[in-house]
Amino acid sequence: MVEELKLFLLGVQEAEGTPLTSLTRDNLVECTPDSKIEPDVRVAEINLVGGGYTQDAAVPGRRVCNVTLGFPMRDFGDGIQADWVTAWRGAGASVTENNGYYIVKFVNTGHVACTVWEYTGAQGSSASNLGKAGNVKFDWRMTLDFSGDTYGKLELTGVGRYTIPSAGTHPSINKNKSNVPALMGVTMNLVGSSSFRCLNLEFQGNQGTEATTLPTHASGVGVSKITTRKIKWTAKVYREAVGTVDPETMLQDVTTGNTNVYWGASDKLKINAYDCQITKVTPSDENGVQTFDIEGQVNHNRLEIRVAGGESSSSSSSSSSSSSSSSSS
């Protein structure tokens, strides 16, 4: 089995607590190679005293799993919802369409779970092992690396119900041909200021996720829950003369402002974080150049991501999953 040959399918569950039983090539999600489904089965040791050193058969417990999916941030073309946008719904996000964009926002109700399938990479054969995770809900991290890889990344980490792998066959797929846009020539404000020169910027959902117990199911695992959400952000910025940017004063003055990052041809990707506040400033350096490491929060969790390709008129797409990955753009 070869890591580069594995693939993932993902579908949005329409019924809470009921994993999907049929996924097709249209459910392909194009993930980074470090994506995975990992079993997290607690095994209880049994030791019964009987006058000698011994150990008895252990008891395998609930079949919980951890799911990690990594994506480069890009649009998939007109009328095609990007797979990472669809997957984000499993993190308590709603997805709507308006003004030519798919719009991701984070909501408190109407959460849905995802079913994720992982096919292992069998070289020279379509035969594969097929692992499944159901009732998956995610936390998330979005990283914009302006000085290194220079593209945006989304990582989803979640929990769900694990199904022991069985024999499977790789579906025949066609990958999307959209390019990943570089983080150069961006339009950017940080806490309302366009004067910051950012080396990197990261948003984290800080969402607790919990796979509940269901004794009546063979796995012992029920639905998953998002238990909390506190959207935070971190940034590394160059130190400038006071009067150009002064994050320490902004912290003490409880300054709030919008953080916006637009990039890609004709702004194909847009991040709008409203009411951002700085909560910590630490002097640092980057290869001998003085910098600040800044931490902050998005007050009221008001974060919005726009991805080009949606309908021009207002319409809801939050109840439909993407089948775009099987089509070339």
C-alpha cells in the first residue's frame, strides 16, 4: 500500500446519527497525503488474581476514530462547490450562494455530520482496504503562510464512529484542474489596519468535539457533538515604527477592527473576520529581523469565507453536498 495512492470520499449526512452507506466518485475530496482515519479504541486490561502472575483477555471498548483532512484553499470553477467548502459543513458551518460566491459562515444550530471513507493505496491494482468513519464532526484550522509555502491551507480534525476496514475497490475519478492561488498580491487588513506586514496568519475554530456513547449500537458510539467554539487568530508581523503600527497600544486600548484577506485572480478567495481584537503581543524575530507574535480573537465568532463559483443571485446551498470533484474544470 502506498500513501500517495490512497483517496478519500466524503458525504454530508442528511440524518443525524445515520452514516451514509453509499458514496461514489462524486464524493471525492482531494486531500493532502497526511489526511487519515485513525482508530482510537480504548482497551481495558483484565487482571484477576489467582495466586500467580497472570493476565486475562483484555476488553476492546467503543470504536471511536479521529479523522484528519487537509486541503489547499482554491476555487473549483463556476458552478462548482469546492470539496473543502463542503467538508467545512461538518464543523458547524453553513454554506450559501450569492453574488458569484459560495459563502461559509459559522452557525449555532442546524449542524450536520459527515461520513468519510478512506481507500488505502494499492499499487498496480484497484483492490484496496476501505475504512469508514461516520457521524464525524470537526474542529478546524486555516493557515495563510505568506513567507513560506505562500498558499492557504485548511485542516479539519474530527471524531466519529469507526468501522473496521473491509475489502474495497478504488473508484475511478477525475481530479479537478483548478490551480491553487499563491498568497501574493493580496489585499489585506489586520484589525482594521492595512499597515501591518504579515509573514503568516492563522485562524483556529477552537471547537471541542465529542463522540457520544450509544450502548445499543455495536460500535458503542452515537452522534458527535460540537461542544464549544471560540474563534482565535495568530499572526507574525514585522515590527514597525510606533505610529505606523502599534499592536501593544491596540491591545491596551481594546481596539477592534476587521481583518480581511483577498487573493487569487479577481479575488477568488476572500476572508472577512469582523470585530477582531488583539489579546497578546510578544516580541520575536524572523531570521534576524524584528517581529511581533500576535494573538487575538474574533469577537462573536463573526468569520466569513467567500469562494468564487457560486450563483449570482441569492440561493441556499447548505443542504446539498458537492459533487464537483469528479468534473474537470
